[in-house]
Amino acid sequence: MAFPQRFSNLPEYAFPRLRTLLDAHAPGGPPIAMTIGEPRHSMPDFVGPILAAHLNGFAVYPPNDGTPELLAAIGGWLARRYGVTVPPDRIMALNGTREGLFNAAVALCPETKDGAKPVILMPNPFYQVYAVAALAMGAEPVYVPATAATGHLPDYASLPAETLNRTAIAYLCSPANPQGAVASAEYLADLMALAEKHDFRIFADECYCEIWRHAAPAGALAVAAQTGTDPERVAVFHSLSKRSNLPGLRSGFVATGPQSMARLRQLRSFAGAPLPLPIQKVSEACWNDEAHVDASRALYQQKFHDAGAIFAGLQGFSVPEGGFFLWLPVPDGETATIKLWRETGVRVLPGAYLSRDVAGDNPGAGYIRVALVAPREETQRGLTMLRDCLYG
């Protein structure tokens, strides 16, 4: 039986790779999981009552694109957060943003660009669904270094004109997973000008936008409005997983121009999985409420402060501006991960598992990713053991 070859060069996903690396070794102490970005702060206290009040919603097919009330709540949040007006017909609810980040490429990537195979750009390291989306569409994934030398954001403007002319989509994550770098309004404006010049779309993954240290990150929709960028050129993706500590809710949204949204909705009508009505009611309440977001952000800011104190003076380390990961420099990520697990029980992720080799170089190989999602005391304990084991 034949199988498609387009995924033949795709490595095993990060977390099965991690299990293969570590599970043959006994932990050196009570395990502390600092690997996956699964928030462990309290979810909003209204989630349970709303679900209970709308259980009968599981008995009917839900609206495919989102209820009018949910789309209005998302539009209201976009207005409050970014000062932009986005009508409901330019918003679609998602069954988790991973669905949207993948399906948007399916719906919007052309078969050819500039008379040749299209290119999909992504930072390196990156959220792994970007690469799978490119390969599924028969596009050429181009992994652009996002290293300390580039401020941990991709320098797409440095690419050859031939590559940019073939580019159909450029993914950007801000705050970045894994490094926590935040794209400024100037960076976003420059990227939009580049997209206008070379006629490609920007997929802005803004799922960590509500977790920041000093200032709320700029948003692609706001910058597009300020610069007069064609709304069809920008699609933004947001999630309640990080904002509301509800990763299991699988709820997010995409917003873009009306023509692009029509294509996204058409694809979803055939192949999508709409959110059940009770989930849509909870999501509506989450987008309408800021108190739980403010409280959760304050907890992350405490942990940012703790990390800065614990790793003070460590060469190559800086406290991230956003997100909830530390991107810690080590001689070799896999070696450090094994040592840390065997000697302390602290479990982290090698940075190379989030990156791709390009010309023999993997920009994540000299890092480990550490998630600050556990309660503060547990996080402090894990970070202190990590420091003493790897840098002591």
C-alpha cells in the first residue's frame, strides 16, 4: 500500500521524541514537569456554571462559524484590546487555533506563486503546525533563523527576492514560542510593507498576547489598520488556552479580510469541527471578562521576576517580554535535558525539537525550553534545581 511522501522528512513530534529520550532513565527526584505549555493557573470560576446551564446545547448541531453572541464578544474584545473594529463576518470561531493555523494554509495558499512552487515562511524555531501546513499544501517550507542575532524574530526582509516573490504565506508568532520575543509595531509595519511588495499573506499567531511583563504587545490587526494594509493580507489567530487557562476547551478564533474569511468558512463547512454550543457560551463569557486575565498575568509576572533573580548573571539569558517560556542557553539541549532529569527530576524540552536543521545548523540545539506554567512555589523550586544542576 502506497503512502504520501510529502511528510517523509517530517521528524517525530517533540513530545514523543522527549519520551523516547527520557523514559529509559529514572528521575533524580520527584518529577517536576516544565515541558509542555499547558497553563495550570485557575480557570475562570464561571466556566462550570455556564456549562451546566447550557448542557442541552450538546443535543443540537452548533453554528459552524460561531454564534452571533460569540462573534460579537470576540469583536468587542478586539475593539477593547487593539482599538480596531472587526465585523462578525470577518471572524470565525476555531476548535483550537492549531486547527485554524493549519486550515488557513489549506484555504489560502495558491498552487503556484510567481509561476513556481509556493513558499511558506516560518521562524526557526517555531510552532510545529506551521511546517505541517506547508508540506500538506505542497509548498516549500523556508525556515528563517530567529536567533539572538535577530532579536529572536525572523528577518524575512533578508531573504533573496526570488524567495520572497514565491512566498504565499509568512507565519509569525508574537510573543514568540519558544523565545518570548515580542514584535514591535515597527517590526509588524515593516513586515506588512514587505508583504505588499512581494504579494504574500501574514498569518499572525498571537496566542500569547495576554501574557507580558511590561506592556501589552502590538497586534497585527491594529498595525494593519494604522498603515492602511489590505485586510486580506493579514490573518490573526487567538486562543483561550493561554489567555483563560483553558487548554482543554479547544477554543479560539481567526480574523481576516472578508474574501479570505469567505474561503475559510467555505472550507470549514465541508471539513471543520464547530465548537459545541456549551463551549461557545463559555468562550463568549471568557472574551467578555478581563478580571481573570489580569489575575493570571500577575502570577506570570511574579514568575518572570523569580526567574530573573534565579538566573541573574547567566550569560545569554534574558527574561522574556511575553509568553510563559524560558529559552535557556546550554552547550547541548539533549545532553542538558537528560542530565537534569536524571539528577533532579526536572523535565524540560530540548530546543532542537522545536527547530529544523538548515545547512547543518539547528538554531535550537544550544537551548532548552522551560515552561513557567506550574504554581509559583513549584516553579521556583524547579528553576533553582535547574540552575544548580546545569549552571552551578
